[in-house]
Amino acid sequence: AYSCSDSKMTEREALVYRAKLAEQLERYDEMVDAMKEVVEMAEELTVEERNLLSVAYKNVIGSRRSSWRVFSAVEQTEGNRGNAEKQACAKKFREVLESELDRVSKDILELIDKYLIKSATKSDSKVFYLKMKGDYFRYMAEFSVDPQRQKAAEESNKAYKEASEIAATQLFPTHPIRLGLALNYSVYFYEIMNDPDEACRLAQTAFDDAISRLEHLSEESYKDSTLIMQLLRDNLTLWTSDPERDDNVKKDTEEKA
């Protein structure tokens, strides 16, 4: 671990700076370590700190999710070809990745429950952390088998639903966090619950609500909001032209707002 010895910086400022440096170097595990220490100070995170935490964990889990998909596909392909030895090798890699995915997911979920939701005083922060909770339980549902998969799916839905209820009354339809929540919740219905109708309904409603309230689109969040609206449109196009449920990767987000 690295430390910053400049006495002009507080411990918290030094950790945040360390996280920023780690991000620039794409050393996301170290970025996670630094931001985890900030969270464990048990004080409400600033928007910048919140985003650094989100980016750190998103990258740590994202690379492993991608690798897991690759090895799962290889394992299935080799099995279909009757290559038992190669299939067993791919299976070992997949199981190692599942162990890492489980550890990372439980790590951030503990921080969310123990510190982040409790210290959040603003509605956008509460929605942000509940959305994160829904996301990481969703990731767990991706690689788990029943009964763990069902439990993860239920917890994901519970967090997304609570976040949606707060967002519906406290955040404008054009707010990037509300839009990002709708995007990821719709992906949950499509991929985890195998419910394309509900996924499309949720995504379409979020998009239409945002379009009807464009006058509330703030200048600072314009880029984030319009990007997520485009992702909602992309998914709707994909889902309505995808009757056979192929393995196209659906888009989700971890917006920086």
C-alpha cells in the first residue's frame, strides 16, 4: 500500500488523492482499497468520493464479469465438442472467477449496508446507493445457481424497487441517477427475470417521462442524462427485435452523477 506524507492533506484527502492516482494508472484494486478506507471513516461521501467508489468497484467487477462470460462460453463449447479435458480447465477458471466475483460483490454490499445508506442524507445519494445494491446483487444472480441465485435476484429487486420509489417522488425524470436506475432495473427484468415485457415497459416509461420533462434537464447533467436516454433507446430497439432471446449483451450503466 502507498501513503501520501504531505502533512497539509488530511488522511481523507490523501486517500482520495491516492484513489485518483490509482484510477489514472488503472490500478483499480488499489483504488478500491483507498476508497474503502474513506467509506469506513463513517462520514457521508461527497459526490466526487461517491463516484470514485463507484468507478473503482465497477472496474474491479467489470473485468471479472467479462472474463466469466468468456470462460462460461468456452466451457460450454468444449463440452459440446466432447473435449472433457479442455472443458474441465475452463471450468476451473470459471470457478476461480466466481469466487472473486462473490468476494467483491459481498465487499461492496457490506459497505453499502453498514455505512453508505446510513450516512446518506440526500435523496440522490440514497437512490445512488440503493441502485448500487441492486446492481451488485444482480451481478451475483448472474453467476450463482439456485437457491443462491433466487436469493440474490430477490435482494436485487428489493433494492431497485426501494430506489425507484424514492426516485419517483424526489428526483426529476431527467435526473441521471433516476435514468440510470431505470436502465439497470430494466436490464434486471430482461436478463435475470426473463421478463422482456416488463423490461420494455420500464425502459419506455423512463424514456417517455424524461422526454416530457426536458425543460428540467440541467446543464451540468445534460451529457449524462442524454447518454442514458440513448442507452434506454438502444436496449428497447434490441429487445423488441430480439424475439429469440439471443446472447446480445444488454447495456447498463454506472453513471457519474
